[in-house]
Amino acid sequence: MALRFTLDPQLTPVLRGQLVSLWTDVTNAGGAVGFVPPVGRADVAPEAERHYTAMSEGRAHMVAGFDGDRLAASTFLTFNTHRLMKHWAWLYTVMVDPALQGRGHGAELLQAAERAGRDLGLEGLKLSCRSGMGLEHFYARAGYKEVGRVPAAIRVAAGDDRDDITMWLPLT
Ligand SMILES: CC(C)(COP(=O)(O)OP(=O)(O)OC[C@H]1O[C@@H](n2cnc3c(N)ncnc32)[C@H](O)[C@@H]1OP(=O)(O)O)[C@@H](O)C(=O)NCCC(=O)NCCS
């Protein structure tokens, strides 16, 4: 079943709780969304709070995918503060509920984010992902191109350094 996607859903206490649960579950299943497992809700909640603040200040937008009333996928578009880079945004925290991965929802999420970027008048989306998980291929299937790579810039653990891969999707 396809998810229902919404740009900037109302940040109710229920949705905030669901986002923290999703982010925690995705991380603990091995996802590359800013943390290394194991994490608890208390680790993730402050980071989610920072995104809410950015949204309330108009610096970020949330793309949310719902399975019924439940948050099943999400990502954030975050604007640049630099005055010369306001025509594109960063895509952060692309994630799908571990129980629903591998069914095309990630691709739907990227399509929804692309639509959001166009609706917001942006000319490109940029993201960073770590090597060693095939993520660059996931993004390449959605039209993103690798435009940069910093070797061993992400230290997942002692002795486990990953490249920081920059991907770019033009929206023009
Ligand atoms: C990455 C993620 C969002 C993909 O979502 P998904 O629902 O599993 O992906 P989809 O089923 O939509 O896959 C779309 C396509 O990408 C490919 N793909 C997905 N994940 C892939 C991976 N890790 N490596 C290589 N290809 C991948 C699929 O095979 C599919 O290809 P196809 O079009 O030829 O069939 C999801 O696995 C996830 O949430 N991972 C944990 C969080 C994470 O690491 N996010 C990345 C942040 S940079």
C-alpha cells in the first residue's frame, strides 16, 4: 500500500512522539541517520527538537509519509543561511520504518521531497550520505548524482571510517 505524503504536517504531540520513535527504530536497525546504535528516545528527542525549532522559524520543512495515522517515513528539507545559497536546500534524515523498507516507500519519499522542493521554489537538493551501505545507489535511482566524496570523513566506530558522499538533484 502506498503511503500518504504531507508537507509540513501539524506537529502535534502524537506526531512528535512518532517521529522520535521512527528515528530511534531506524537507528537501532542500523540506519545512517546521524547516530550510531544503540540509541534511546532520550538521545534522539533533542535532535528532533532542533528540527522542530528550525521548522517553526521557517528554516526547515518536513515531508511525512503516513501509513493510516502512523508516521512511517520522513525527511527534512533545510534551507541555507548563507545569502548566496538560498536557491537550494539540504535533504536530511531520509528514513523509512524498518518494517516497511524494501517496498518502494523510500523512492516515494524521495519523490515527495522532490515535489516539495519544486513547490518551495528551490533549484536543487543536496544531501550527504555515508559509504558502505549502498545509499548512493538508492539516491542515484531517484536521479541524484554524486558530486563529491571526502574519504574516511565519517567515523562510525574506531577503525570504521566511511566516505562522506555528497549527492545533488537539480530541480530546474
Ligand atoms: C534508505 C531507505 C530510506 C530506502 O528506503 P526503502 O523503502 O528501503 O527503499 P525502496 O524500497 O524505495 O528502494 C528504492 C530503490 O533503491 C534501492 N535501494 C534501497 N536501499 C538501497 C541500498 N541500501 N543499497 C542499494 N540500493 C538500495 C532499491 O533496491 C530500489 O531499487 P529499484 O528501484 O531498482 O527496485 C531505507 O532503507 C532506510 O530508511 N534506511 C535507514 C535510514 C538511512 O540509512 N537513511 C539514509 C540516510 S543518508
